[in-house]
Amino acid sequence: MKLVRFSPPTAAALLLGLTTVIGPGAVDSYAASDVPLPIAHFAHMVVDARHGHLFISGGAGTDGILVTDLDGGNPTTISGEPGATGLALSGDGSALYAALPGQDAIAAISTENLTESARYGTGAGTRPDSLAVAGGTVWFGYGTAGAGGIGSLDGSGAVTLRQDSGTWTAPPTLATTPTPSGVLAAAVQTGDTSAFVTYQAEGGALTRQAAKALPVPDLSDFAVTADGQHLAVSSWLGATANRYRTSDLAVDGRFPEALAGKSVAVAPDGTLAGCGCNHGFEAFPETGPGSYNLYEIDAPLHLAPHGLAWAPDGSRLYGVAVDASGGTPTLRIARNPESAWVRLYGGPTTTPLAPGEAYSLRTRFNSYLTLSAGQTLLPGTVRITRYDDADPDGVLVPDPTTTPASIADPFGSYYVAGTAPLTGPLSFHVDYSGSGHYGPAAQTFAVPVAKYAPTLTLTGPAASGRAAPLTVTGRLTWPHAHVRTGAVHVGKTDLAHPSGYSVGTAPVAADGSFAFHDTPQVGGANTYAFTYDGGTSYLPVTASAKVQVSRATPALTVTTDAKSYHSGATLKVTAHLGTTYNSRLVTLYDQPAGKPRAQLKSGKVDAHGNLVAYYKVTRNTAFSAAFAGDYHYAPRTATTRATLTPTVRTAMQYPLATTRVGSTTYQVFYKSEVNMGFDLQVTPRQSGGCTTVYLEHYYSGAWHQATSQSCVPLYGDGWYGYGRALKLFASNDRYRIRGHYTPPTKDAQTTGAWSQWTYLTIRPGSPS
């Protein structure tokens, strides 16, 4: 559960939380047990250790006083004590006094036979409530809201009211020391403060020592320290650790804890019980830092006002918890409350730990109670026993090293070192004897011992010359001092040894470094695999380094017997390989335009270094020759291209005659034919290709372009027909015409091609 700690001065501190856990070092004797109480409400509690009784009153609405044994068991009721509130034991412990406000009386009950032996009236309307025995006299606070006072009951049974000359605005609450003394304190809440008065009780009379208003807006309980010198005042809204001196009610030092709970109690030896929280309670010394133990109370219960009481010998601390309405009283019994629990923690500082490695183990302490001034180590004896295969029954570690307390290590620590066994487990059992207010503790620490792999790093050249010396260096790294064991084995793979082979071992220096030297004779990738075998203490680990060893560049060409071919032609392709070392294998590939590459031929070159293949050309084709490389020569590829030139055929439509001009034949047309037609065909053609027709006119001694037609697609059969009106031609002049095929700009399968010139002349009229 969560304990809400008081942290002045802000109200927001009421929401702060503290988780309290009794750790593994705490023993069962520190545990608290819960006992539901068979009463509806709780008012006050007194411990009668001499007779083995707890007396518990329930206040208004109850008819008796609950009595249990010191473990909260065997409950019985002293009946006939209606509405009993304040309780107090006589100085000799023979009588229990109980305030009966509703009866205006105080009852005296025999602690031997648990029966009422006398009842003393205090006067009509006095309503006695709080009781305290000081200076041999029973003192009681009485009155009602608006008027109160302090009365006394002496050994003869005489009741005296108004023993204090001052005035009280309500019935005061009384407190005295846990053992008989003449110190008495009284207090009542007066708005945002509480009025406190301290007295010296002697001879049945009170002498005022001090009177003062203290900043306590929610007075629920207070106590007088065992020596009678100070007051401990509990308050949640005005919680403080201040000690108030009884002689003048001035602040005189501080308690180790702020008193924020509903109750506070003092043991005869001076130990306090209270809490700086809204649930639970703790025990702590009057001076000095820290506390002994903290005991949780499970919500929704919380500590009741006046709900703490000590066994006279300090062996037990009793607390009563109630719910928000003051009901469901539950008794919590804390055993050994003045013995602070101690938890041992720590473990191996050397991790991971391999067989045979040096180890170190440190044991630390934790407790609510901090060391006293001048202490540098938790008091008491620490015994550390080592267990392993060699000593299965354990062997005491002599003289473990101690480290004094520090801010980081507030209780000091114990340190042992040694060597881990080569086989079997390793553990340590730590026994702390306890001393003073520190309880004993024990803890076993297992130290895992197992082989682990060190880190292996390599450094080497990325490239090196063939037949040149190279060095690969490495380092094995452990997290701490290690055992010198095992060896580094080196393997190598290269073109000549694709499955790898051993090339020896590399000596490992004390710092884990090593170096391997080699002069590679085979070019290409040389991979060095380094394997540390782990020896007797570690797991194997492997790393590799790759070095690209240089190779000579061989001469390699690929050629075709021509650069351009017509469709259906068979070309000859020749690969030529120059000098190599141990491979003469060449592979020829062809890749026609728009198609993937394919192997054409593969094999060893002939005595002249040539590999020849033949190929039927159907489109533009790239040819490549590839040499895969060998031990001394690097891979190489050579490429060439062969193009396909399409055939462009032409024909004139219906010329009527021919004539010759010089050595050139001209087609003769007459204007009476109206139109001239020119047809052309491309083989092979490719979708997306186009053709352009150019017409030239001869005059002034030279040919001049007369007209042209933009690139237009061919018909599906590869033909294209061009026509022109003959009236556009000059009579008896000479002309010539031709076409050009342009392949697609993307993925062209052929080159472009021109047709031959066709010459023509135009005559007027009609043929005779």
C-alpha cells in the first residue's frame, strides 16, 4: 500500500506517496499482525505486561472495557463500565483507572481479578475523560466544550477539582512519562492553535512550569518523553519534528521524524512511536536520524487517536486502526519494534563471469535506521561463506575487505575477491549478526559462472597488391581481467580455394591483440576468417576480413565481320583474348534490340586467342564477350554493335516512256496524265517508323529541293504511296525523287535507310 508522508509546509505534500517494503533481509520477527477487535469504537489502550493484559476502551456507546492477552487473543469484557474513555495504570500496576464521562466518575479495576474495586464520583456534569498518573496521584481532565479543568484522585479516594488555577476552553488531554514521575502535561485545541501547559506534580498538587499556544490546529495526541524533558506533539495539518521543552515549551531540537499521525507514544527507554504519514506507524529513537521500522496499515483504515502503546520492555508496539467513521477497530501488534530491519543486497561486481576469471563481490546494507555519528560501518559481525564444487558445505571467507560509509554507501560495505571455479556453481551466503538496534539479516548471493564470448574486432586493408605482403590485426576484448587461454585460428578462402583452408594460428598477446601476416598469390577477394576457440573459459567467436587483391587487366576485344547488315544476313562475331594465367574461357552474348541478353557461345579460345560464333541478324544487335577472370587477371567485358539496315524499294506509277540524259535514264511523264505517282516499300519495317519523300528540281546547273513531305507512317504492308499533280512541274525540265525511312526513336530495331534516286522529266500535252 501507499503511505502518504507529511512534507511541510505545502498542503500539496498531503498527496505525496511513499512505498514501504520490508525487504528480503528482514526476518519474520519484525512483521506485524492484525487482530480485529470485538468492539464498535476505540477510545484508549493500556498495556499491563505484568499481568499479560491489554485494556482497550471504546468510549460512548460501549458498556465495558475489552481485555485481551498480549497477542490480542482470548478477549473478554469487564462489563458495567459504560462509555469508558481514558485509561491509566496505577504506579504499582495493581489497578486500572477508567474515566466514565457519562457517569461523572472514575472506576478503579483490579488488574488481578478484572473486577471493579471502587468507583469515584467526580461531580455532576464533570464528565472526566483523559487520565494520567503522575507524582503518585491520578489526574483527570474534565468538563465540557467551553469549560474544562484538571482534577485529582488521591490514594485515599479523595477527588479534588480545579487543581489548575488557569482556565480551559474544553476538557484538557493529559500525558505523563511512561514510567512514574512528577511531570504532567495538558493540552486543548483552541482554534488554529492548541494551548499547552506543563506541570510538576507533587503531594497531590500541581505547579505550573510553562504555558504556551503551539501551532497545532488539529490536536489528536501528544506524549512526554521518558526523561520528562520534552513533549512530542502529533498533528497532520501542522506536522513538525520539533521537540518542545517541558520547562518553557520552547523548541529544543528535532525528532528524527515529523509527527503527522493521529497518535504518538513513548517507550520507557525513550523510543518514540508515531509516523510522518497518514497510514501506519513507525518506531524511532528520540534523537539521531532514521527510524527502526515502519508498519503499514491497509486503507481504508488509519491510525486512531491515542492508538499507540508500548510494552514496558519495548519488545512490542501496539497500534489500533479505525475506519473513517472511527469504527472497525483493528489491533496491529509489532514485534521487536526497536530492532531495525536490515536488508542485505549487492552481488558480483564482475559480470559476466567466466570459469577461472577473477571475481569480486560486494555486500551492502539497507535499513530505516541510519548510522550514528562517528560510525563508519554497520555495527555487528558479518560472516561470508563461499560455496562451490570444491567446498559444497561452504568455506568461510577470511577477513573480507570493508569500505567505510559514504553518501553513496551509507552503511559501508563488505568486499570479497577470488577466482571463479572452472566447473560448477558459485555462491556466497552472508550472515549479519545484528547489533544494538540493528536486527540480524542473512542473504545468499548466487554468482552466475558461465562461458561467454569476448568481442573480436579486426582491422585490415580493403585492397592489396598481388604477391605483396599484407597484415590483418585483431583484438579480443573482455569486460575485465581475463584468463589467458585459447588460440586464434586463421582460415582463408580465395579463387583457388573456394572452400577455404587453414593458414595457421595467430599468437594472442596479454592485452588480447594479435596480428596475421600474408603474401597472397591469388588475386580477387581473399577472405581471412579468424576463430578464437575460447580455450577453457570462453565461448568461441569468429570474425572475418575481406581483402581485394589486385589482378592484371587482360586484353579482350569483340568484333563483327561488318558493321551493318540486311535482314536475314549471317554475321561472324569474333572474341579475342590476350594473355591470361590459368583460364582461357570466354563467353559470347547477343542482345537484339528490345530483347534480353542471351548466351551465344562459351568456350576456350583457340591457339590464336579467338572464339568465333555466327549469328543471323534480324534487328540491331549488341554483342559482348566476357572473361570471368583467373588467379592473376581480373574479369573483363568487351562490347560491339551490329546494325540492321532495312531495304527501301521504289517504283514510279505509269511512266509512258524513258529517255537518257547523258548516262542517266529518266522516266517520261506527259501532263495529260494529270498526276505522277511514286511508291516505296521498307523491309523490314517497325511500328512507329515513318518515311519522308524528297523531290528535287534541276536548274541553273544544280539540283534544288522542290518539295518534301513530313515523316509519315507506312501502311501495314510496309508500302507508302506519294502523288503530285503534273501541272506543278515545269515542262521539259528534269526532276528526281527518293524516300528516306526513319525508325522509332525508342528501341529502334534497325537503322534509317535511303532509297535510290529516280529521275523523271515532264513533257507538255500527250504522247503522239
